[in-house]
Amino acid sequence: MALGADEIADIEQELGSFDDVSQAYAALRQRYPHLSWIRCDASDLTEIPFCSIRQFDLHLLDSADHCARITDDPTRATGIVLAKRAAEL
């Protein structure tokens, strides 16, 4: 299922209200059960994020083919990788 612009905007807005990655992950997973959700540290990824909201990087996941991969195309997205950036000093 592709991600629509309204869904992306809603996810971005929702994500902006959280400081804790565990709370954000749980709330978004519950709100969008049709999407696959992965959480990790931003340093675990080398790809450029689809967008960044506060301390979170949002990557789009395409798992439609045999292997899952990061995509920048919302029409191919079947999930979200929520990556937490380290706190800046």
C-alpha cells in the first residue's frame, strides 16, 4: 500500500509531538497498522532520510519485491524506518 501525501503529513505532525523514540514508535504503529515499522539509531543508516522531524529521521521502506530496501518514492513505500539521531551537544 502506497503512502499518500496526507498520511506523510500526518505522520510528520504526529512525530513532532514526541521526544521519546519508544513512545513515537508505539503510537505510530498503533495508528498505522497497515505499514511495517522499524526503529533504529540514525547512525545505523547511510541513506539520506526522506525527511527529518526534530530528532527523528524518517526513511521510507519498500518491501514489495523480494528484498526490503529504502526508497524515496512514497508510492513504493510499504513501511517506515524511524531513526533517532543522537542528541546534539
